[in-house]
Amino acid sequence: MPSTQSPPITFGRMIENNERHRRDFPAFIQGDRSLTHGQFAAQARQLASALHKAGCAKQDRVSMLSLNSIEQCVIYGAGELSGFIVAPINFRLAGEEIVYQVNDCTPRVLLFQSRFTDLIAGIRHRLNSVTHFVCFGEAGETAPEWAQDYASFLASGDPEGPPFKADEDEVAYLIYTSGTTGKPKGCMLGHRTQMFTIMACSADLGMGRTDRTFIVMPLFHVGAKDVALAAQIQGAAVVISDKFEADDYLRTVQDKKISVGHLAPTMIQMLLESELVEQLNLSSLRVVLYSAAAMPIPVLRRAIARLGMVFQQEYGLTETAGTSLHRLEHDPDGDEDALRRLGSVGVPFPCVDMLIVDDEGCPVPTGTPGEVLFRSPGNMLGYWNNSAATLEANRDGWLRTGDIGMVDDGGYLFLVDRKKDMINSGGENIYSREVEEALFTHPDIAEAAVIGVKDEKWGEAVCAIVVLNPGAVLTEDAVVEHCRSRLASYKKPRKVVFVETLPKLASGKIDKITLRQTHAG
């Protein structure tokens, strides 16, 4: 008799379904290398067996340090099939930061790309839990004497995999936050909970099995990983690059017939500055997901004029999915409401509840700023090894985002600020995002970030850090006057700093911790 039990909701089952139904279709493509869905499943299964033989049990952590690579995807797949928790490491971290993360999540195995050999060599004796170091890289490269070669390690596994599979209630990934509000915390993302997020994202983007999704954002970050999974769940192909370069990106869109992109707004600006954007056939591009920041309307107008209405915004955190502003709502020539809502991050995904509350946790009226809370089937399971932070973030099933926002009459969410980024000047609360939006309207300003700096008279003052468009010339007085014409006088910058670039996190968000360290004094 056939089983009456519902099949498990796991990413391992997704991999097996693709192996069964999309066996000979491409799963991952990187340069001249590729894996079909059948090959990907076979390699992930064999790697999971090798990890088991190396001593890994279910829900043991496996860490990896890599730029975007096919091997990185196979490591993810090994955990997804078997129930190991994959804990990727941000490749931009310094040695001390890596030591902190690895000793926090205590992996038994650390797989790393050969370009990071010297970095790992310098700290490996301090990685207390790691018993096996596994190195992968270019063909012909050899592993250091203290590490195992990836190909040999993979070959040590059995093709049928380990004697267990992932369960839907288990943790799939341990993704560390970027640490914008303190020490990074490991977000436990479960199979069933994260699958909700992936299905919502995939449906929101209208993905299908014939799509080709281009990933250049780092796969150690939840944003790129979610977009890749949204393609995988459809049995589609994921094209990978380990860096973003505007001309190469545009050539890949044309040559690989990319239909789905995922970029930060600053990357979209760089595409528009490339001469190739007018020369190549980019008609395959159906949707470009952006997040991490609002897209200035002048940039959006230029982008739509060249590429069409393909831009779509999603807002969420490592801890949960949140809202979406659909590509058909990105209309810079629409009515007053449509233009106003271009400054929003859209409405909640289906089955996601949103609440705006004051400091006491009480709901606030429409149009009033407060902290954004989400209640969702996709909320994280908690923070690894940090019950205090888990209790602080989760209140009666609601996840506290730490973001300040307000909703309009249609339920569209407008982000105002991070709670910790709010500036108090002379007793008045000033939201940095509001000042940034005013700065974005100046035609000579390419990027801007606003922070609070110490002020003897007002306690804090608004400091604008500005990147100009190529060839533009602008004075501090002109920037201040521009803001004064759009904001209440007390919100205008009292200091303007012109820089060549703004520091950014892997997610594409501006790194305000670095900006404060550099400029807040």
C-alpha cells in the first residue's frame, strides 16, 4: 500500500525531485563548467557520505569559506540532503572574525577555497572544533599538507549517500548576520520554515523551469542563497559568477540568455554607465530583483527606458521574509499614489502578517512610524547558542526587525530607518532614510548615506556622506540648501562629506558602522 504520510518539506526532497524530473537539464553553470540536476544530486549525496565518514552526525555543523562556486553549491546540497547544518563564512571577514564565528558554531569540517589557504593557515590552530580541513580550487592545484584535497575527500564518500536524510523540523542553514548592531548572530533557518520563504519568493518572481537566474551577489548571504533556491525549486538553471563587473554581467545576460537577475541598486547604476548596455541584446531579461536600498527614481527611469519594467524589490532580513513591490508597480510615469509608493518596499508576502508598534509594543496608527514586526511561517527558528537574543527578537510569535517603518492606507510599507540609526537632534527624532531620499533627488548625487555625529549644541547632528556622479561638482552649501528645500530645516545636514565610494556589506547595504567609525568623530 502507498504511504499515507505527507512527504517531508525539505530541500533534500527538492534536490531529489529535480534529479528525477530534470536529470539532464543544467542546474549550475559557472564559466565553462556546469552540472546537470542529476550530476548535482549525485555529487551532493557522495559529499554528504564523505562528511559522515569524517565524523559528522545529523545537525552537526559544516562550515565553508568560498567565493561563489559550484563546489559551494554542492556543499550546500550535501547538507540539504543529509541534515547537516551548513554554516557559510563571509569571505570578507578578517581572521579574528572567522575565529569567532567558527568557534561559535563548532563545525567538525571546514571546506575552503584554495585562495584562502594563507588565511586559514594562520588561524587553523585556534579553530577548536575542526578536525578536517578540506581544500578546493582550480584544476591542478594541490592542497596544503595540513588539509585534504576536495576531489579525494569527495571520492571517499559512497554514491548512495549517508544512512540518514534531513527532516523538515531540522535546521538547514546557520547564516550569520552582518553584525550591523553588534556581534554577528547565527540565524537558524529550518527546512520547512525556509521552504516557505523560497516558495513565496519563487512565486513572487514568477519563476519557471525554463528560467536562467544569474547570481553575482555572495552565496554566503541569505539574499543570493534564497534567489538561487527559488530557481532550484522550479528545476531551473543557476548561472554563477564570483564577482560583479558591469561589462561581463551584460555579456553574460546576452550570451547565457539570463531571464532573472539579482542586484543591489548601485550595481544597476553601474550597468547603466556601461557602453554595452546600449549595444547588446538584453531582451531575455524578464525580472531583476533588487533589495538592500531604495532605487532613486532618476536611476529607475533610465533603467526602465533601457531594460523595460523588469525591476522588483523585496524586503526581508536574514531572520525572515517580509514584503514585495512588484515590477508592474515600478511605474515612474504613474499617478501620484504610484509615484509615492515607489519609495515603499511594497506589501507583505501571502501568509505574512505585519505590525507597526511603538516602544511599548502597542500598535500605532496608519502613517505613524514605529518598529516593524513580522509573523510568518518563514520566521527563523532562533539564534544559535543565544537564547537571550532569541527571546529579545521573538515576542509572542512576532519577529522584531529593529527597522522603523510606517504603512499607508493600502498597507504599503515605507522603511524609515534602523532603530539604532535614528538621529536625535535637539530632542527631535530624524530618520536617516528620509534625509537620504531627499539627497537622492539631486541629479548630481549618485549615492548617499546619512549618520548622526556628535554636536555640542544639539547632542547629535545630521552628517551626509555623498558620492557624486562622474564629472559632477557640488558644494556643501548646495547640498544643504537642496535638502532644506525638501525637508524641515532641523533635518538638513549640518555636515557634508564627499567621498569616492561608500563601504558596503555583502548584502549590498551601506556599512554604517564603518561610516561612523570614519566620520562620526
